[in-house]
Amino acid sequence: MIDFQGLLNNIHDDLKTREDKGVVASYIPELSKQDVNTLGLYMQHIDGRSFSAGDAFTPFSIQSISKVLALSKAIAFEDNKIWERVDVEPSGNPFNHLSLLELENGIPRNPLINAGALVIADILVTHLENPKEDFLQYVRNIANDQSIKYNFKVADSEERTGFNNFAAAYLLKSFNNLNNSVDDVLDFYFHQCAIEMSCEQLSKAFYLFANGGQCMQGNQHIPIQQAKRINAIMLTCGFYDEAGEFAFEVGLPGKSGVGGGIVALLPNNFILATWAPGLNPRGNSLIGMQALEQFTSQTNLSIF
Amino acid sequence: MIDFQGLLNNIHDDLKTREDKGVVASYIPELSKQDVNTLGLYMQHIDGRSFSAGDAFTPFSIQSISKVLALSKAIAFEDNKIWERVDVEPSGNPFNHLSLLELENGIPRNPLINAGALVIADILVTHLENPKEDFLQYVRNIANDQSIKYNFKVADSEERTGFNNFAAAYLLKSFNNLNNSVDDVLDFYFHQCAIEMSCEQLSKAFYLFANGGQCMQGNQHIPIQQAKRINAIMLTCGFYDEAGEFAFEVGLPGKSGVGGGIVALLPNNFILATWAPGLNPRGNSLIGMQALEQFTSQTNLSIF
Amino acid sequence: MIDFQGLLNNIHDDLKTREDKGVVASYIPELSKQDVNTLGLYMQHIDGRSFSAGDAFTPFSIQSISKVLALSKAIAFEDNKIWERVDVEPSGNPFNHLSLLELENGIPRNPLINAGALVIADILVTHLENPKEDFLQYVRNIANDQSIKYNFKVADSEERTGFNNFAAAYLLKSFNNLNNSVDDVLDFYFHQCAIEMSCEQLSKAFYLFANGGQCMQGNQHIPIQQAKRINAIMLTCGFYDEAGEFAFEVGLPGKSGVGGGIVALLPNNFILATWAPGLNPRGNSLIGMQALEQFTSQTNLSIF
Amino acid sequence: MIDFQGLLNNIHDDLKTREDKGVVASYIPELSKQDVNTLGLYMQHIDGRSFSAGDAFTPFSIQSISKVLALSKAIAFEDNKIWERVDVEPSGNPFNHLSLLELENGIPRNPLINAGALVIADILVTHLENPKEDFLQYVRNIANDQSIKYNFKVADSEERTGFNNFAAAYLLKSFNNLNNSVDDVLDFYFHQCAIEMSCEQLSKAFYLFANGGQCMQGNQHIPIQQAKRINAIMLTCGFYDEAGEFAFEVGLPGKSGVGGGIVALLPNNFILATWAPGLNPRGNSLIGMQALEQFTSQTNLSIF
């Protein structure tokens, strides 16, 4: 039997001493204040056991990780109908690239690039009565933690400087693939990305994807088939133009965010969340990627 | 316990009656003669049991499925050194698209698009004493079947008309990413694609990828870590610009060929090969994709 | 000596009877009301003579033709400094294509595609005290006609539906290539495009480009070198992805607009403006292109 | 009246002293031996006068300049029929870029990029009895100089190393846009590019384009309309992704070659050929471009 606690400790101690820890995202003032030496690891086993190392209980900005949670909620509302408005193919491009969007008539390549996430946000704005409040409540429910909240400074900051997302939203609008106003969709989207969660909270929130759509409290949020599909999309599209590399090196469905967080999971087995704010040139947490690589190569626990 | 034989029978009988069976590849005369109504299914369980339905024992042209076998042999020779010459990212483009090759300075996106497979072929031509004979022998060995052979008519036909592959090879050569002559590499490559195998033979040959690198006879052809990596590449890149869709709908690593074959596998569990010559617009077997989709949705056996 | 009046009459009469007159732009309600059978021609010779046929004195929406006038004003302010923010190469793409903008780090390919025209608009918003009033006055001055005015309905309509231009502006902003707010730049830009002028007024306004920078009243608005450069840009970039075709078939610098207008000129010789609201699939006036082709092939008056 | 001889002398003397003279093409051994300090200028006036400075009478490898001569011969054979197989739009890409070729189904963007020039070469191989001999004789005739010849070493060198051209030719073949064999077309093409001519000989050969299709000896090689069209193509496509820049800075139709030559012309006025082997990063002669820029800005002789 694997000594998960010992393994997390070893990985934590090894990576803490690395010289190259990547570069903290600087385009949002709130994110740039993060300490590049921070490292948190939290593993939630499907059988209920959990293990942690380092800074596993401090909330940080989940950013793009929120796209998976939003996707699961959109699927709960519209099921397979959402695939008429967004595709499921890897993009082979950076997260904020607009050219593929144009070539394919306004259908984003997948729901985890920004353009696709905006379509998902549009769906949620349509279905939720109080979009921001209701979505936060959904996240609190699946994580079973009412303390999770928005960082409004981060949302405001994005609202003032996220011009690329405005461009993507208007481009979608020009292709008739946005039903609500650009301002409403972006206001929701920037808040969604500005949710703050710890490694522990992320692991608990993603439990449902490792557990056939059922969260730790036993509620079936989405059908098992849809949970599997979300895992497939995470695997093929969860790390921008580094998705193939992550599948290759780590071998788990997962999702990263520019706040330095990563959540990965082995279906019916475990969820592992990491937080290390320094990013590699492709926008994924440098140390987080290494932690996951060490974990799967030492345990041989991967989907492949 | 799942009744695999009954399931294969049901899938076979259901799909046999479908009206739309896709279009048989016409660009190679030998392939165009295939009967669109052919349907073969063969399942090899990791525990030794096997099941079949329909035309499971007739050899057909494996075409691009051979890329996975060639990759495994190249890895046996050069291990991770091959990744200096070919990347592991999904391309988001059709199998024969050259533009991405150019944008990235002659490094193909992955070893399963044509340009990448040519780099792999170049590696084998460098290492094998008698490339064509030795590679065929390797395939015979891992499938444990000495009757497997080349269809020289198909190879000749490709050699006379495969201009797109000539273009890709010369482009690689112009980027110094081909060490042998274009003619030598293409002669090998066209033969590699012209190997004929049945669903049964393919299932046995791919056993090693489902079994941590060890074939049915117990020989360790590649390390477990590399077997996992090949599975990851199959999942993210095995179906051209339909890779995301296949991961999403089927949820298994696999590889298709324009001869109408598909092999898919669940690590440590089973290998399933299908043959149905009619292709969908993206070049993958239409009925084969549906057979695999039915199989995984009815058994819930997928990596996700 | 050429009988210009007879020639204009013949061209007018011939083209009036054509069955295929193209399709009137429908995305702006005001433009869609135009009569596809309208045809106006006005030729202003550099020596002062002028000739006309058909509907040459009715104002219409000049749309993208305004980009040349805005460019000339921006050059008057900043001279060659503007080329740090916009390039002078043909795009090979439709007028509203954003992907090239991204690949080249926010520097639009040329000032006559939408993205480039937005950079020019940004420059004018920076330099003009009352941008909309002052720019209209500039156009009135060079055309020597104080009756020229904006169509505010057209500008409003664009402001409510021109999502593609919003996308381009935000993308420029994300690359730090827009100094003023997106709203201010677009408000100016939509008005600039909504100027209404007749063929006669356009011919007189473009006189300065055929006359080394000097308008009919004798004022030197830009240096001769810059007038030549603007002509060069019109020739290589004035007709979107049909620029090569226009140079090839007509052989004159010119600019088209989706309102159905085209202005072309032979330096030191003449300016010829046409108006025919039906567009070809690439967004240029179908009958206008033919009128210009007939004119230059029958007179052999072209820059080549 | 302009003192052309004095002007050529001044330009020659000024540019001879420049420090940055660009980089001599190194991919062909024969070309790499050229002296970067060489500078030749030759101006042929339409009225028969001629002027020269520096190394104007030494033959050098004309390379891509030959594409214009080949185009004129193809037009003599097939007139406008050639435009079914090659377009006339600027490419916005480097001379050897293949991706646009693919997106547009095997129709090269214009006859002056490599792919387009290969289609033209294919036309000549179809029509000429002894392609290489006959084409050379055509060039000798229009230049009225029987001493012009191929440099077989350069042709051989290209034949052994021009992999990118092989790639382009095979890609065209895969799109059914090459009627002869790749080997035959490339053998012709590499010889065409390996013609050696001096600035004087180039000026005399291009006389026909400045003179409505009629060469100095009075023979009408192509109709005036076609001469104008070739000039238009030179202007929009003659300098790869620097075509807009050349039109903007120089304002003349022209064509460059990697041997360091440039020919430009003002219709009904003059032809000016330059030779300076150092290239700028875009593959055009650095000093040659400056010479032409100085000439047109000091004389105000341009088409604009």
C-alpha cells in the first residue's frame, strides 16, 4: 500500500528547494503579489482519506480552474445541447488565441479556452437567476464549504484590463454565439475566475468528477456519462498548448489556472490539487506540473 | 460480470443494418475494392480471454495504425531522444496538413500525423539493418503470428501517387529533420502502412500497450512508462482532428487507419479492434467509431 | 484626344442593363435600403475638366473609403511616426480578419483593413480637439463642399451591431496599440465611416492624392512624398483580398466601401468615382469594378 | 532635365561606403562566394539612352528575377488561361511558405512565389519542345544578347539541396496542379533560376515590360494589356512579404532575386537594374533597395 503522506512530504521538500520556480503572473496586480516560494499539495482519496503538505489550506485565485466547474453547471442545465455552440477538440494554440475561433465560424474549439469558457458563461447567465450568487453557491455546495468567496479586487482588475477577453466576447457576439450582453457575460466570467479556493477546497469540489458525477455528500450533480466527458475534455484541453505534454508526462485529466493552481484526478481513485504561483512560459504552474509528474511516475497511478 | 460475447454480437448485428456506412477510401485502388458492408470485431482481454464477431479474422490494410507500432520500435531504439525531433501535442488539423509543420521549424506536432510518422520512419531506417524485413518481423513477433505480411500492390500504389507524403518528407528534409534520403524513408513508410492484419492480429499486437509494455508471450518490449506515454499520445492524437471527439465519446486510447481499422484499449483490461471500411468525412471508420462508442457506453469501461 | 464624356455614357448605358448587379450590403439597415440599380460615375480631370454620368450627385455612405481620408489626416499630424503602429503590407485576408493581427503582436498589416483603420482613428482622436467635428470639417475643406455631413442613423446602427469592430479594437487595446478608450475610438470610427458623399464630392476630395498632396483650392495638405505613399497603399491594400485582382484588371490606386462606392485615380491625370450599391462576394462594388475595368482598358490609362 | 549619369554615380558612391550591406545568400555555395561589396547599376531609358555605374556588366545569378521572364513566356503561350491555375493576390508570406497553398486547394497565391513559379515552369515544360534550350533562347532574344547562359553548377547545387522546392512541387502535384513530372519541372525551374545576366542585360530584357510588350528590337512579344498586368503583379507580389514596403518606399514595379539583383521599371520611361549581393532579412538586396529608393525619391519618377 502506497504511503501517500510520505510521498507528498517528499515531493514538497524536494520541490521547495528548486531554483527555477517560474514567474508569477503579473498582469493582475493581486496575483503578482503572490510569493513564488509558496507550495501547497492536497490529495483527496475517493475512499475518504486525505493527505496534505505545505500551504494546502490557504485560498488563492482559481482562475481558469473555474472553467471546469462552470462547464459542469452548464451541462446540468443543457446537457449535450451545449455542444452545438462549442466543440471538444484540442486547440493546439495558447489559451487566448482568437484566430481558430474565426476560421470555424464562431464555434470555439473547446470549453476550456477563453472563448469557449465565455460561451459557457453565457449559458450560465441565461439560466441562473442571480448568476454570480447562484454560481458561487453551487461551488460552495459541491465543495461542502460555505466559506468560499469571490475576490472582488481581482474581478475588478480583470474588468478594467482584460481587453483580450472583451475582444473574444465581441467576436463571439459578431458570430451570434453570445445571447447575453458582452458586459453581463464578462462581469460573470471575471467573477467566476476570481473565486478563491485552497488546495483542500479544490480537491473536494472536484471529487464529483472522480466519482461519476456524485459529490462527497452523495448528491448526483451530473450523470456519470457527463462526468466522464468532462474528464476527457480536461485531458485533451486542460493545459492549453501543453495538453499533450501533460497527458504524456502526468497522464491524468486536470486543469490549471494562472493563479498557480492545478487540480488533477484519477477516476474512482483520487483528486490531487497543487498550488505554486510561478508559471512556465506556457502559463501553467512550473512546480505544480513537476509535483504531479513525480506523483504519477512514483505511484504509477495514471489513466494510461 | 459482463457478457462480452453477447455484447459484441449485439453491436455487430445492430451496426450491420445501418444505412449510412460511410465512404470507402478511393485514393488507393486496392483499398477502394473493399466491401463497405464488412464488419469485424475482436476483443482481447488482458486475462487471456478473447471474443469476436463478424469478419474478425480477415487481414486488411492497417495503414496509419502502423504508426503506433513504428513509434514503439523507435522508442525501443532511442527512448526519449526521439522527442527532440517530434512533439507530443494534438494538431487540431487533418492528418496531412503541412502548415503547422512550417510554423514550428520542421518539428511535427506529434508522431501520429503523417509528418511525424515520417520522422519515426526515418529513425527506424537509421537503426534497422534491413528496415522493411526487420520491422515486419517485429510486428510478427509482438502479434505472435508469422503469417502477417506486406501487400506490395498497396505499397507500390502509394509510392506512385502519395505526392502529399513526398511533399511532407521534402519539407522535413528542408528543415534538416530527415537523416536518410526521402526515397528510402518513403519506401519504408509506404510498406509500413501496407501491412495487412486482421482484427485478431491487431488486438494481439496492441496487447503490449495495454500490458505495461509486455506482449502476450511475456517479452518486455518497452518500459511501462513508455507504454503509458504511447497510450497518452494515442488518446490525444490518434484520430486527427477528431481526437477530442473520440476521447469524449469513447474515452479510450486508440488509433485508426484509412483501411477502415481501429484499435482501442483500456490499460490493464482489454484491447478491442474493429474493421469497417466506410470512413466518415474526417477519415475515421464511421461504423468502427460507433461500435467503440456503444461498447464503452454499455460497459462503462473507459479510462475516464 | 479621348472623349471622356462619351466613354462615361457608354459605360453607364452598358452596365445599367447587366442582370447580375451583386448584392446590397444588408448588415446595416440604412445601407440595405439602397437601390441595386443605382449607378453613378464622376470623373475629375487634373486639368479642371469634369465629366459625369448617371447618379453622380447623390450622397451615399462612403464607409471604408473614409479610411484613406483619415489616413491622410493622421499623416499630416504624425508623418512617418504612424508606421510604428501599423504596417504597409497587403493582408491577403478579408477586411475584418483578426488572426494576422494576433500573429504580429498587435501591429495591423495596413491602415486600410479595419484593425489598421482603428489605429488611425485612435491617432486622430488623440490629435483632434473635437474629433468628429474637426474631421468632418477636414473632409469638407479638401472637397471644397460644406454640405457634406454624417448620417447619424448609420453611425448609430454600427455602434449597436458592429461587434467585429469592437473585437478588433479590444484586441488592439490588449496589445497596447490603442491609446484612447475603445468607446471613444469606435464612436469616432463609426462616424467617419458614416460620412455621406456623392461621386462628385469624392472625386474632388481625392484630387489631392492625384495632385501631389495639393487640393483643388491649392492648399498643400500633405507632402508629395506622402501622397505617393498613400497611393501605393491604396494600390496594394485598397480592395481587401481582391487588391491584386484590382491592380491586375484596373491598374489604378483606389479604395472601395460597402456602401457601393469606389474612388480610383491616375496620378497627375484624373480621379474617377463610381457608385453602384451591389457588392461582389468579396465586398467590393460589382458594377463599379467593371466600370473601372472598362474605363482603363478602353483608354489604356493606368499606372502600368 | 535630369542628369541620370550624375545621379547613378552619386548613389553608387554613397552606398559603396555603407557599413551594413546585408548578408550574402549562403544556401547555394556558388552564391555564397559573391563579394558583398559589389555594386552595379544600369539604367535603360525607353528613348534608347542608357547609363551605368559600378559593376553593371558582370553577369550574376538572376534567380527569382527569372520568374517574370518565365511568366511572360507562359502568357505568350496560354494568355489568360494560366490564371485558372495560379492567382494574382499578394501572399503576405515569405517566398517559400507552403501553408497558404494548402488552404486554397493547390492554387498558389501568385506566379512570383515559388509555388506559383513552379506552375508557370510546368506550363513552359508542356509547351516548349526543348524547354531549357528554348527558354534560354527566348531570354537571349528579348535581351538581344546571345552570350547569356546558364550556370550549371548553380542549377546542380539547387537540384541537390532545394528540398523546399521539391516539397512545393509535390504538394502541387498532390492537388493535380502539375501536369509534368516533379523531376522535369524542377530540372527546368532550377536552370531557369540559374541564368546569369548582368545589370545591363537585365535592363534590356525587361525593356518589353516598360514598352507595352515590345522589346528594343521592335518585336511584340506579348500584348500591351498583358505587359501591364505583369507590371501589376510585379508591384503587388515582386518582393515577397516586403512587396507593400517596396511599393511604398520605391513605387515601381520590380522583382528581386537572392543573387542580389533587382530590376524595376517605370512604364514608358525607364528600366533600372541593380546588383548588390547582400540581402536583408526578408531576402531582398539591402543596398539595391536603397539605391532604388534614392533614385525615385530624388527624381520623383514613380508610378504614384
